[in-house]
Amino acid sequence: MRAMPQNNQTTSTVSPELDEMTCDVIGMFLDALAEGDDPGVVVCVEDKACNRYEVVFTDDGEEACLSAAQAFVTEHAAHGVSSDGVGKLERYAIACTGCVEIDGAYENAVLVSFYERGLATGFSAYVLYDGVGAKDNFMWSDPEPAGEEPALF
């Protein structure tokens, strides 16, 4: 992830608010994996005032949960999550587990997609991990960019 410079946001940089929210989601995911828990598919959304709402999808397979997470963002984009004090969505991050190919081998990774209004496109990143359930011996890499993806609103 690229941090936004201290000047006005452009269409290709990530704001400090989106960076913080995305890092919080990744951190929560890594903590769950270190404990041996299945974090499911996590959606985190915020409005302009940084009011935050998180929801976890776990009841179906990973693909169905990912589709439900994406639908949640799309459905709540215009009006937010009013029951929890979150207005029109300004930004979101969706995280799940998966694999990435590194040097011809597949490695376990936390996959995260994120976006906020004003960006030209959404972005994605991954964090490699090893040792699910190993607690203090759980290992992870720094986040790496994984490219652009379409925004959900």
C-alpha cells in the first residue's frame, strides 16, 4: 500500500484513513490466524467521519462468502449502515485467505481489496503467512501490492 502524501489526495494514492483501516483488517486477520481461528471473509466499511462497521461472513464456502461481502458493500454504498451510525460509505476493505503464486509455488496469503471514493480504481494487496495456530511462532510478511481491481461503488 502506498501512503498518501500530506497534500491533497489524487486518484492514485491511498489516504491515511484507508491505509489505517486496511492495516487494521489485516492485523485482525493475522491475529486470528495466529490463534488458529478461521477469520472468514471480513468487510470493513467507513463513512467520511471514519465511523466504522465490520461484518464477517463464515456460513458458506469462501467464494460464496466473498460474493456476499462484495454485495454487502454495493448494497450499503449509498446509505451506509444507519443502524450502527455509519453514513454513506466512503471507503471499504475486504479480506479473506487464499494463495498467491511465488516463484512457481503457491503460498498461503491474506488477500485484501480496498477502495475509497475519489480513487480511479480499487487496489489489492496480499500478506504471506505461515504457521496457523502457532501463536508466537506464527510468521507473516509485509504487505505486497497485488494490482488494481474494479471498485464496488
